[in-house]
Amino acid sequence: MNSIAVCFVCLGNICRSPSAEAVMRDLVERAKLSDRIVIDSAGTGNWHIGDPPDERAQRAAKKRSYDLSALRGRQVVVDDFARFDLIIAMDDANFTALTMLSPPEHRDKIRMLMEFATRDDSRVVVDPYFGGEEGFETVLDQCEDACEGLLKALRAQLIV
């Protein structure tokens, strides 16, 4: 039985990537694929290592029955490129940072989350950190759309 490991990446790992992780975990659990799809998140920056997700992200997620409380910020490390089958960037800056950090043989694993979206044609998941509460709702809308598309793509790779 094969499995797939996915890591969502944003800047600080306290807003967008933990939100994507929680949304994807929920979808994978409901699809009964938790034993086949490994999910994690990380940040390209080191400012929030060990910190819980932003309170605003947690509140927005809780309204939709996602629990971010157990998640803690961590920074992407070079070993992640061998460990994960897909490294999913939230925006262009993180895509570039991941590309620079990645060993050349793993660069094809780096993708943009929004390329999996089917309802939203945005290129990036907008960083809500310096905005209001509505930005965190938008992040969840984008993550729900794109993670549904991602799960569909992953199912095609798994022998179900």
C-alpha cells in the first residue's frame, strides 16, 4: 500500500499553512485516507517556531469545526524535501524560498496550493496577518477549495 506525504508552507507557519493543514486533515479523515496521506505544515521563516497558530486563525477555524490548537510553528528544513512527496507553497515568495532551499533533485515537489483550486482563480493564498478577521475567513475559503482539489489529485495517485 502506497502513501503520500504533504507539507503546506507559508512564511511563519501560524496562519495560512496550519489552516491548510487542518482543512486537509479533515478532508483526509472524512475520506478515510488518514493511514495513506501524511499531512504537516511549516514556515520558511523562524519567527514562530514552537508557537501556536495565530488566535485569529484559530477563531476562524473553530467556527468551521477545525481545531488548530495542537499545532505548533516549525521551520522548513532541508530534510523535508526528501521526507515529503509534495511541498505546497501558499504564495510566490514562499515558492521562491523553497526553491532556493531545496536540493535540485526535489524541486519538482514544490507546488502552489491554489493550482489545485476549482472555484477560486487566485494564484496565491493571501497573507491575512496584517489585516482583519475577514482575511482569515478568506484563507479558509481558499484552503477548502484548493484542498478539495488536492485530495482529488492525490486519490488519483493512490491505489485505492
